Amino acid sequence: MPQSDIDLKPSEFFELQPPKAKILLLACGALAREIVDITQANGWQGFAIQCLPAKWHNTPQFIVPALRDKIRANKHLYEKLFVLYGDCGTGGQLDAMLREEDVERIAGPHCYSFYTGNETFAAQADEDMTSFFLTDYLARHFSKLIWQGLALDKHPELRDDYFGNYTKLIYLAQTKDEALQASAQAAAQQLGLAYEYRFTGYGELRSDIAKLATS
């Protein structure tokens, strides 16, 4: 699958508005590159995409109000809206808001789950209980989102407070990229964790977009 050149920074919003779009995908910025890759590789021109900043995972209280505003601003402009977020730390508030607005989202608590496949991820939950996960996006932006985002660049002595109960870092890879594998391995070393690589591809992110494209 050809890869886009999108490299969205954690603080950036993102929009893509094809002229024939009938469905709006409202998503986390950490999924922007993957969504564009999936839709463009399959020639699915019916999707508009609007993404909120990926760094809001560190401040999830911003996610629900911003998505509500996006839904209400766009509901009358498209045949369907679909949200590509897990619960992502909102403590159920996202699902409550989506029920009120009558909008569906991809199934799963977070992107690690729907990339892996929700059933598979749940089946591995006990085995992976002490694992810290990276995706392609997080491997690419580990320094900004994790190391700096948790102020470990200024207070590295807090590393064990944050990660002392983890035993390994699992890189859930969407693409087979040696540079990202090296970045993920370096992140594991920086956190003092064992390293494991698992190739997931796009998982249920792709299959859910495919269902929307053919519905």
C-alpha cells in the first residue's frame, strides 16, 4: 500500500475535503496518516476527514467538547458522520455524548485494540497487562508525545514512577518500516523496558472504513 507523506505534529489539527465527500470521518490526529493511506489506496473518494490534535490524549478532557462541536457544525453537511476514536481516557464521556448526538464510533477502548483486532487484544489482555504500547505514530513522535509530554526531558528521575510497573514495550506496527522499528527499540531502551515487535497492519480501522465505503 503506498504511504502518504503526511507527518502531522501532535499539536496540529488536520482536514481533508474531497469534492465528492458524503461521509465525514472525525478522528484523532494520531490516525490521520493511516486514514488517508487507507482511503487513497482504495480509491475511496467519498470521505472527508477532520482530525483533532493527537496530544489531547494527555489532556482527554478536551476531546469530547471538541468532537461535539465538530458534530454539530457538520451534521447537516454530510450523509453520515463516523468517529474514529476509542474511549481514549474520557471515562465513558465520549460514548455518552455520541449517544446524545446519534453518531457511531469505531469499536474498541483505544487504537491499540482496534489495530490489533478487538477480540485478539482482549484475549491477550492478561499476558500484556504490564506492557506499554506504541503505534507507528507514537514511534514517530515518541520524544514529543511521551518523553516531553510527561516532562521526562526535564525530570528523567520520574521515569520509574511512570513506567516502573511495566515490563516491556510492544510496538504494534501498521507498516513495515525499519526506521520506525529502530525508533521503537530506542524508546524501549530509554524507558528501561524489554522490546517486542508485532505487525498489525491497519486492523479494524481499515475494515470499518471499508464497510462505510461499501454501505
